[in-house]
Amino acid sequence: MEYMDETNIFSGSEKKISTQNFRGGKITSIFGGSEIDLSSSQLAEGTHVLEVFYMFGGSSITVPNDWVVVNKVTSILGGFSDKRNASPAQPIVSNKTLIIQGFVMFGGGEIKGR
């Protein structure tokens, strides 16, 4: 699955995605949530976008620690944070970037590393 499209409305899900060419996608959670595990995946070359929309819901997204992830999520009475432990001793230099952008209202999300 190179491109994901996950929707949860009054429900939840857990997905483990394993691909060598992840290219982004969409996650929508309204009164629901999801746990997305991308730790066994590789990001395709270039810049890719994962679009999120959370209203009274959210998700947890696990990515490999060496991915370059840019958080561009707008939150109103909610939040979206990068919980990965960045090691200043090992700067990440890559031609692969995942931009997570979108909107959170009364919900939340987080990026975790593995």
C-alpha cells in the first residue's frame, strides 16, 4: 500500500503498513481514532503528504526514527505533536520527506518513532 486512505467515524482501527515506497495519503477521524504503524515501511524518494482531519478523534502514527517528518497540522482546542526522540548526535539528512498537514478540532494526534 503506497498510498493510504483511512476513515473512522464513531469507530477505530489499527493498521500495520509495510511497503518499500510509502507516498502518503489521508486519515479522517470523527468521533473515532486509529493507530497506524509504518515502522516497517520505507518512504519513497521525494516529498510526500499525509493529510489528516480529526474532529473529536485522532490517531497515533508510528514511523521509523530516521524519517524526516514535518508537522504542519493546525489545531483548535486539540493538538498534534511529534513525540519522537531526536538525537542531536545523529542529524538526519535525506532526500525523502513526509509532511503531515491538516486540521484538528477537539481531538489529537501524535507521531511516534521506532
